[in-house]
Amino acid sequence: MIDSVVGNKLLPTGTRREIIERTDGIPLFVEEMTKAVLETEGEGGTERAVAAVLSPEPAVPASLHASLMARLDRLGAAVKEVAQIGAVIGREFSYQLLVAVAQRAGEELQASLQRLSEAGLILCRGSLPEATFLFNHALVRDAAYNTLLRDRRQDLHLCVARSLENQFADLTAVQPELLAHHYAAGGSRDKATKYWREAGERAVRRAANREAVANLGRALSLVSKLEETAERWRAELSILSLLSPALMGVHGWSGEEVGYAVERAAEIARRLGSSADLAPSIANLWHFNVARGRLDRADEISSDLRRIADELHDPEITLQAHHATWPTRWLRGRFADASREIDAGMSLYDEHRHRHHRYVYLGHDPAVCALAIGATVRWALGYPEQAMRFDAQAAALARRLRHAPTLAQALSLSCELRKMLRDAPTLTHTATELLALSEEHGLPQFRATALMFLGWARADPAGITLLEKELIGLKQMGLKVYLTRNMCLLAESRLLAGRWTEGLEGITEALATASQTKEQWYVAPLHQLKAEILLRVHGPIEAAETELQVAMSVARQQAAKGWELRAAMSIARLWRDQGKRDNARELLAPVYGWFTEGFDTLDLREAKTLLDELA
């Protein structure tokens, strides 16, 4: 490396050896110290250069920094100033932007750039006037930047920002963070906040949640330094409305960071007293409480949202009031109510008019949510063919919208439907896609959901281990929504593996959780599963039959014909084995006879086979 820098010039052997010893093999130090030595004339100068660049003290970067500044000084004031302006623009800068900021004659500017290039401090790409320049090392850029006095540095940053804003509109439209950076460094807080927010919003629309959180966090940091006024609150609320869904993507729906953001947004909105401003904050606060398993509190919040919508006669807020109601109705096992809320929401939805909702309300598109949850609701209500149509429509819309969190929502609920249909191959395919999507976009709760379903589909010891691991992770995230379903997945896998005691313990915990959170949608299958395990461990048949009767009773209360049919089949098989064939047929026949579709699904085929056998 030394020889490549020195070329045909002579370098004393002792100096060469000292460079090798004292740079400790760090390439940048080797290169920069050798250049500094060559630029210093005379033997005494060489010694001083070596000492300046690499002092015996451990603070090598500071010494190297001093050497780089000395090199810039030797190039002259005019050349140094061009390097400073370029450094303010960034590690890489275009000639056209440099001209706009430097306001110098082209010949003079080009001569300075040529000197910097010959000195090896910058590299040129392309031909003038389209050329761009790159500082050879980040430390070179830092050295040039740090020679500027504070006031001059701020003035240059403002000049860069205004030049970008006025002359490079195409660039700043796609990179508002450039303007934000320069306005912030130039001391223009309002402009910086505006552009950091725009950068955050662009990232939200691309589902680049970590980038969105970083950009919106910078905007929030600037706003937090303002005096507590209505103007500040409005600015803060507009940022928090975008930040909350992005935080859900990064930390999961139940993350503490999410809780702080949604609570703060709701507090600010109440201070402002504007119901319209309050709506997104209320909706996101609802989402956080659902994730934490606080369904009673979530219902109170959705009622507030519905009241606001009614007071304002605002159909957009009304849509979100339905959006904040159908999931809790579904989770509570009130499937018919959930279906009505979904129908009401879908009657208001317009794909174009409501395209912005997925960025400020709950982090996903309301129609995709309606169709995807609607699929599981229609299956529970006894309409499996309608369920599959809803599922297909949800996936098609989510793919058309090209919004990763929305597609993840559709895929996760499609896994749920396929589990209900007992279609493990399709579930595996869908969960695999969900896993890849979640890992690509950093969606922790969807990644855990994908792994839970994949563990269930494997139905082997490795699958059980995966289920156990992910269930622990979800609990650590504070995510209680879907917890009963996840416990049921694990208990089913333990049943197949013959781990019956653990299976019963898991079901007991799941039913206790359902009682605590009021999440009732999986209570019927949990009781049925408990009965199946009791029969496997040769427990009292009466106890198993009681569990099946409870499962059937819960399913009937919920109008859940899908669950009712399964419970009826289990009781019918039990009675058949006890010789009570007529009773079994009298129980199962009317349940099967209620269905008007889905006769090629596994449950209905098995029910028909069982009825034929009982006949």
C-alpha cells in the first residue's frame, strides 16, 4: 500500500519502516500518513509529519484528523473552502448542487476540484456538469466539515437546503430527509420538522417501519422542544398518528413503545378538543388495548369512536368505528354481530378514497381486515364456501394494495381459516409466505404467528418445540390477543404426540385466559379438545361427554355452526361406541341438515359418512 502511494518518489527506509510499525496495519492510516509524509519537504519535515500523523498516544484518530486538516490547509484557502462546502452537502455531492451553493465562477470551482482530486482527497464520477464527487474517506469529509465555524456551518446548511428546495424538486420529492437534515443542521426547526415528517410518511407508505420510526422520531424530538401550545400539539399529533402504526410494525401491537405513543396521542387529542383529530388516536389506542387482551377497555374505546362518528356525521370515522368493533365481536365469540359490523363497514369502503387509512388507522387496510376476519366468521357461522371466497378477496385486495402489514394481516388470518378447514398443506404454504414477508419487513407479531402455524402443521416433536418457543416469545411481548388460539395449537400438537398431561395443563391455562380476557372465540374447540384428551388417557367417559356437551352448548350460544358440527360429531361417535346409535343420529342429523354449502369440505364429508354409518 505504501509503494502504491509513493510511486516513483523516494521514501527513506527508516520512514517507511516507521509507517509500517506505527500504523498497525490499518489501511486508511497507512494511506493517509504516507500522503502526508510525501507532501512535507525535507528530512525534518518528514519526521514532523510522522509524529503529527501517528503520535505514540493511543488517540490515533485525533492525530490522523489533525493531519488531514493540515493537508487541506496546504492546498490553499480557496480549495479548502470548496472542500468545506462539499463536506456540508455530504460524503458525496453533485457538481450542480455545489455550483448552486458555492456561487463561484465555473473555472475557479473546477480548478479547486481538480486540486482536491489530484491530492487524492476526492474522487470524480462522470463528466461535468453531470459529475458527482466523493470524499475518498469519511474522515476526509469530517476533517473538512469540522474546520468550519458554527455560524458558517449553519449558513451553508441553510443554503444547501434552500438550493435543494428551489432547484432540485425531483430529488427532494423522493428524499425529503435530505432537506430535513440540512434544515435541522441550519437551525430551521419548523422546516426540519416538516420534512422529517414527510420522510417518515414516505417510509410508512413503503412499510419501511424502522426507517419511519427513525424519521418520525427526529421530527418528534424537534417538536418536543417547543412550548406547550395548541400549535405544538397539532404538530405532535400529526406525527404520532403516523408513528403509532409504524411502532406496531417494529415492536408488535402490544409493545411498550406503542403504548406510550398511543396514550400520548389520545391525551393531546383530548387537549385539542377536536373530535376529528381524536379519531385516529382513539383507534390506535383501541388496537393497543386489544393486543394487550383488554377487550372490555377496547369496547369502551370503540364506543367513543362511534359516538364521535355520529356527532360529526363523518362516514370515514364511521368506517373506522366499525373497524374497531368487528374484531372484538369476533374475539368475544359474537360471530353474527361481527358479521353485521363487517357488512356495515364494507358498505362504506372505497378503495381509492380510503387508501390513506392503512397509514394512520391500526396500520392496515380496513377492507382487507373485514374480508379476512369475515372469512373466519363465515366459517364459524356455517358458511365454508363464503369463507373461502372472503379469504380469496382479502388476499387479492391486499396484494393489489402492495402494503406489507396489510398483506401480513390477510395471510395470518388465511392461516386461521385453513386451520379451521383442517387444510394443513395450504396452511403451510401460506404461513411460509407470511414468515418470509414478516422477516423482510420486520413484523415481529406476524413472524411469531407464522411460526406458530408452521409448528402446528408439522405435528412432530420439532413442531411442538417451535410452538413452545414462540408461545413464550409472544407472552414476553405482552401480546395476549389470540393467546387462547395459540395455546390450542400447542395442546392439539401435544395430543397427537401423546403428551396428554401437558395438553390438559395447556387447555386449563387457555380456558382461564379466556375467562380473564373475555376472548371467547376458541372456547368451544378448547372444551372439545379437552374431551378428546380425556378419552385418550382413559379418564371417566362421563367427564369427556360433559366437556363435549359444554363445547356444543357454547357453539350454539355463539351461533357457531362450524364448531357445533364438530362437537356433535364427537358426541355421536362417543354414543355410537356406547351402542346408542339412534341417539347419535338424532343429535347429528339436524346439525348436518342445517348446512346448505361446503359439502366437499372435510368436516361435512366426515359428518355424512358418520350419518350413513349410523343409518
